[in-house]
Amino acid sequence: MDLGLKDRVYVVTGATRGLGNASARELVADGAKVVVTGRDEKRVADAAAELGPDAHGVAVDNADPEAPARLIAAARERFGGFDGILISVGGPPAGFLADNTDDQWRTAFESVFLGAVRLAREAAMQLEEGGVIGFVLSASVYEPIPALTISNGLRPGLAGFAKSLADELGPRGIRVVGLLPSRIDTDRVRELDGLSADPEATRTANESRIPLRRYGTPEEFGRTAAFLLSPAASYLTGIMIPVDGGMRHGF
């Protein structure tokens, strides 16, 4: 299936590893050009080099108020356009209520929430009809995940923001979509599993609750993201797609 991605230009944040990186790889594989971002300059350069000539790396922190305009300018200067953005941010620190400090909450709010809002706001101002804004959120949008109190507090708010944005931008022909990963086999998920006394038993228990009986792969997530960002999904907006092997049981 031709997704219509050839020569379209996207910004993908948090793309040095994990779900952001997998999404950038799939976009490039289908013919798109991608600006990949992350906070570490070397890792950004390495990620862009691995993706090849259709990728360009820019080291930024999502919490930087100047990051959105800088990234979109880089897309236009390097590839001559800007068709969409996938806003993927690293997970905030794990912990229960008593474990997380005010500073951790503030830092996470600046990066995970306000940083994402700024990126979406700048994209909304610069995108034309046919553009798309995507959010990588979490299954915690629908159901809190134990020991991820900060994420449980911030991600649902972003989902509400995304839905509001979809309603606002729809008349301009700009789409807004969200992806809700659960147990995808990334460094982040392995790290979370490793917080338990028996990581192997934790993974086995988690897999038993997934109808497909396995964790997803980053590539599977990336292909879903590439489709949602593509013109092939041109009538999809205001939606949150669980990428969880059937783990969510509600409609």
C-alpha cells in the first residue's frame, strides 16, 4: 500500500531511540524526509546518520520555548517544507505518590506537557491543509499504570488537549491524532519491568494479560505511526489509537 509519504517532511521529537526512533525509521522507509530530535547532540547525530540522507538531526530539549520554531525552520531549510510533526517525549520518572518530588513534577510538566503544547501550537500556526500533528502518549490515558504517577497525571491532559486541537484545526484541513502504546519492547519498558524484584516474572505476567500474549515491537508501533501521519489516513482525526496487542478491553 502506498501511504503517499514520498517527499513529505516531518519533525519527530524524541527520535534517538524507542518509539520516536522507530516511527522516524518507518517514515523514511516509506519515502518521507524527517528531522529527528533529542537532547543529546551525539545521539541525535548518530540517529540521523543511521537513517541516511533523508534525515537531519537537531539537538533540542522539548522544554525549551524556542525549540518548536527552530525545528520547523530546520525542516524547511533542509528539506523545503513541513507537513507534520510527531511529538514523542521520554517517560517521566517512575514512582508512587510519595516517591516523586515537586522538582520532578515541574520538570516533567515542562517537558512532557507544556513542551508538547508549545510544539503543537507552533505546528498549528505553520501547517497548511493536509498537515498533521501526532502525539505519542500512553495507555495511561485510559487506565493508570502502577508506579507511574507523574505520567498518569500528565498524559490524559495531553489527550484532552489533542482532542480540543482536532476540533479547532479540522476546519483548516489539519488532522490531530494520538497513539497510546502499552507494553512495547523498548528500553523504557524493560527499565520499568526491571524495577520489580523479578523482571522475568513481571514480563511473563504482563504478557498473560495481553490477548496476543507478547509485547509489541518498536517496528509495529512505527508502522502504525507512519500510517496515521500519512495522507492514507486523511479522514482520521481526533482519535487515540491503542497500540497494545488488545490489552485495552473497552471500546
